[in-house]
Amino acid sequence: MKRTVLTVTSLVVCALLPAAAPAQKNKKQSGNLSIQAASTIKFGKSVTISGKLTGPNNDNKSIVLREDSWPFDGLVNVNPPASTNAQGEYAFTRSPTVNTLYQTRQGSLDSQVVTVEVSPVVSLRLSDRTPVAGRRVRFSGTVCPEHDGAPLQIQRRVAPKRYTTVTKTTLADAPGSTCSTYSKRVRIRRDGTYRTRILDSVDLDHTAGNSPARRIDVHR
């Protein structure tokens, strides 16, 4: 008898309780947001960050650019935003001085994150492009921005897209400049094409940088 009373009581209590509210789902924005940019630029140059918003009503939508410069401590919004055109396309122009991550956002849509690496500008001058075999030639130039104390490789081309390191030198301070300088005398015994190179492992805020290639023709 007690069991029956308890069961009825439980049913009455349950009937009096308010019905649980149905779970609400987050409304997902339809469409897609793409992004693209050059993977590497030279220091001092600009990069175009562009993409497209797809889906309904993609005209004249506000696109927010987000960036995170080395040492990469979090994406932040960049003002002002851009607006999409009639095809949903957008574009920004930026001039990063160090390696930088970029992402765009429209409403609840986020694009992928792309990396734009910044390569130092390396110059190269030769004291003699037609030396006598065995004579020393001075390799000199600058690296911008400055990387004082970093090693610089002097390389000779051994295949169409391959170089070998002949010797190394160290970048020095250039007073009154935001660049570093270098100078090294190298004994040249045969014809060849040369360049100088700073590695990306030297300073992770930039990628590797190469000077223009220079031809040396030896005569006897």
C-alpha cells in the first residue's frame, strides 16, 4: 500500500514541475571567408591580403583584418575594416616589418590564418669582377634591417638552384643606420657566380635573405 502511495505522489510532483525549456542552438552564419597573401616579401615592401566572402548577401559586408606580429602573442584587430564589393571580394594592404600572421573575420565567420614572412634586404658589392686567378676580391654590402653580430655566408653557385658556402663573416653595426654592414676579402681562383646569405635561424623575426647573384670572371 505504501509503495502505491509513493508512486502516485511521485507522478503528481513530476506533473506539477515546469517543462524543461528546449535547448537553443547557436545560429551558424552561412557562407565561407577565404584569405590569401604572398608567403614572403622583402623588408620595406607591402603585401596585399585579399579574399572572398561567399554565401547570400555578401555585398558591402564589413571585413575585419586581424594580425599577430612576431613573437606571436595573439591576433588583434586592425582598423579600419574593409567592405566587400558586389562579388564579395575584399583587400587590405599592409607593410609588415617582421614575420606576421593574418586572419580576416566577418560576423561569426573566420578565415584561415596565413603567414607572411619578411626577408631582409641584402646587398652585395665586389671590388673586382675580373680578377687575376688567386687574387683576393672584397665582398661587401649591407643587411636591412640590422642584425648586428649575426653570421653571413658567402656562397658560390654549384648548380642552377644550388649554392655552397665558401666562407663566412659577421655583420657589424653601421653607425647612424638601421642596417648592418659586412666586408670580407675572398681569394678567387676560378670563374663563378656568388651571393651572400643570412639564415632565418639567426633571428626568428625574419626569414632567410639573399643578395643578388654576382658573376666573377677570372683571367690569367
